[in-house]
Amino acid sequence: MAQATHAMLGLAATEGAVNFRSILVALLSVGAAFGIRLTLDPVLQDRAPFLLFLLAVVAASATGGARVGILATVISAVAALWTFVPPRGSLLPQSAEFTLEVLVFAAASLAVALLASRMRMARLRAEAGEAQQRQAEAEVRRLNQHLETLISERTAELEAANSQLEAFSYTVSHDLRAPLRGMEGFARILLDDFGDSLGSQGKRYAERIVAAAGRMEGLINSLLTFSRLQRSAVALRTLDPTRIARSCAKEVEAAAASSAGDVTIQVDAPIPSVMAEPVILGQIIANLLTNAAKFHKEGEPAQVRIWGETRGKRVRIWVEDAGIGIAPEHQAKIFGAFERLHGQETYPGTGIGLAIVKTGAERMGGTVGVESMAGVGARFWIELAAGRTAQERDESHEVDHA
């Protein structure tokens, strides 16, 4: 708004200012008209005394605007009346005919001056608009260059951060695991080969070392999984979650059986197909089933059910348990990393499982959530885009090769 106001004020100042160049053009135009008319005077005599002066007014108005045009009109009228209108040497016309010619000349000159002034203003406005457009385009180019620079800088920073994260993952995978496994191995050797010599208290300490090493191994694995999910490329394709759910259910039931747990997982088939990455989807379902199996009520077997439903162009996969449940005030934070609602002694774990679920779902364009009340079980869900039908895949393939 300020730029537009400034431009209009500039146009008004340009129109209002009568500069030396404009006055010079007006004088030269009138002088040229006077010279030509004087040369033709023996032929024209008293006829058309104002015609050439009207052309001078047009030239002056086009160059300097209305004020210069009016100035040229006044000078032309005086010169013509004094030199070419009878009685010559006087500013008063002799007859009504010449009086009418003076009035016509004045009216025509005024109209020409006003018209030329408007045309000049329109031209100046157009030039100002073009200048503003060029300035705006230059500003857009400058901003684009600045944005490209920022993007390049952020990309370089992101690449550097990814490199550091990869280096960290490598360190965790190799440099931390090796001494951890050594610690666990020697503690087991103590229990197996020297258990009788350790006594009850020594055996308890060694068992605690083995358990702590196991927890640390699980935490490292979870951290690596969480890190890979955040930076790995994701290629979505149509998948059948039923097969993945059954495979994960068998693994969770087998793990529970090996630890003297009692878990029953019911897979309600078929679960509608989804657009997902198979490894990430398997990790998500496995974590949800493991979570549901773990948080069962004390003294009761874990009852878990998984099923899916179509919601428009989305599919929601549910994992329901009859366990201890989650109070509403805690539901917003349980998907964060290292968020735990229970002590390690009651329900062991790393606190990263649900963070992996949330991150994995988001990498695949999905969402997560939970419905629960304390003491009455929980229903976790992930929602992903529905899988494409065979016809849709064929059409997409034809478009890709078109």
C-alpha cells in the first residue's frame, strides 16, 4: 500500500512539474509553427491562421502535459492574433468570423491538452507499474535464491546429522554390544561353573548382572530400530496384514511360552489390505502384540485380539487386550520415547516400543491411537491408507509406462 501511494505521488509530482525541457519544447513547437505559417503567409494570407499552431499545441501537450499545452495555447493565440489575424498588429479580431476561429482554436487546444495529459499520465502509470513489476520480480528472484541457499544449508546440516546418527548406530551396534555380551557371558559362566562356590548372595548378584545385560541388549536393539525407522527410505506397497499378524502372533506366543507365560492371540481374518512397508508393519504389529501380552492382569492369562476394518480409503488395525488398561490422563504421552507408567520390576521393558509404533506408522503416512480405561483393558490402533486393488495397480502401471 505504501509503495502504491508513493508511486501515485510521484506521478502527480511529475504531472505538476513544468520543467525547463517541456517549456523549451513548447516554445520550439510554437516557433516552428510560427515560422512555417509566416513562410506560407503570402499564399494563405488570412486563411487558417491557427491550424499550424494547433499542431504545436499537440506536440507541447504530448511532451509536457496539460500545463505546457495550455502555455503553448496562450503563446500560439497571441502570436496568431498579432501576426496573422486582421487587423494585424492587434490582439482583437476584426470580425465575428475570426472571433469564432479564436474560440474554436482555444477549445480545441484545451481538449487536446487535457487528452494529451491523460495519455501521458496513463503512460507514466504504465511505466511505473512496469518498474514495480520488475522490482517485484527482482525481489522474488532474490527471495528464491535466499530460499535455495537456506535449503542447501539445511540439507547439508541434515546430511551431517544423518552421518553422525549412522556413526552413533555403528558405535552402539559394535562397540557397546561387544563388552556387554562379554559381561553377560562371564556372568553366566560364573553361574554355571562356579555357582556352588558363590553362595546364595553371590548367585543372586550374578543373576542380576545377567538380567541387567539382557535389558541393556533389548534397549540397544530398540534404539537401533527406532533410529532406522527415522532415517530409512520407505517404499509403500499393497500388503496383506493378516499374514503378517499371524506370523507375529506365533512369535509372541512362543516367546511368552518360553518365559512361562500364558498368552492367547486371536487373529480375526481377513484384515483389509493396506499400503505399507512389510518390515515396518511387522515391527509395529509385533510391538503392539507384545505390549498387549505383557500388560495383563496378575494371575490371569493374557487375552489379545487383532482385527481390521475399512474406513473409507483408510484401514484401521486394532489390537485389543483385557489387561490393566491405561488411565485417560496418561494416554497422550505413552507414545513418546522412554515413557513408562510402571516400574521395571513390575513390567520390564525399554519404554521405546510404542514410540517405534508411532514413528513407523507416521513414516508410512499413518496415524496411531488408543482407547482405554484403567483396569478394563486397552484397544490400540494404527490407521493406514487402504491397499490398491488389482485394477488400480494395473491402471497405475499403465500410467507409469505412458
